[in-house]
Amino acid sequence: MATQTVKRRSRDGLPVPVPEIPALADPRLHGARCAGMAPTFDVWIPNESDDDRRDRLAYAQHLCSRCTVRVACRQAATEHDASGIWGGVLHGDAGRPKREAA
């Protein structure tokens, strides 16, 4: 899941909720083993070696294999065009991002 920066502020200086955020909270995923570990499940992390990426994704899939909401997670991933590891399955582009030509 992508992290979103909230730039809007209310009159009291507190952040204004972003409308998309409630859609990310799927009640079917309550109790997921991955809660709070989003970067572990991302497709790629900048400056990560291929070996580190392989190990990280294998660890993420291992966590999913023992999760009680695995099936619901896979379903949620297909409903929301997800990327990364969801329910033990890699969704989205598994390759490195393309480098722009200089």
C-alpha cells in the first residue's frame, strides 16, 4: 500500500482526512499478520538489491502463509488493483522500475 502525505489542514491545524483512506480499511482484513508492515509487502523498495528483495518477498509470503485472512486478502487485492504481496501472491509488476534514459 502506498503512503499518502496529507497536506490539507483544518482551521485548528490538524490534518484533514483524505477521502481515499477509508477505502483502504477493508473490514475483511482485520487481524491480518501484515498490519503495520507495509514496506515488507511492497513490489520493490528503492535501492534494494535483488538478493534483499527476494529475501524480503519470501519473508512476506511466509507471513501470509500463516495468516487467517489470506483468502479475503487475495480477494481484496483483485478488487482494488493492488500491487505487492497480498494473500501470499505477488500482484503488480514484479520487475524493477525502468530507468529513464539520460
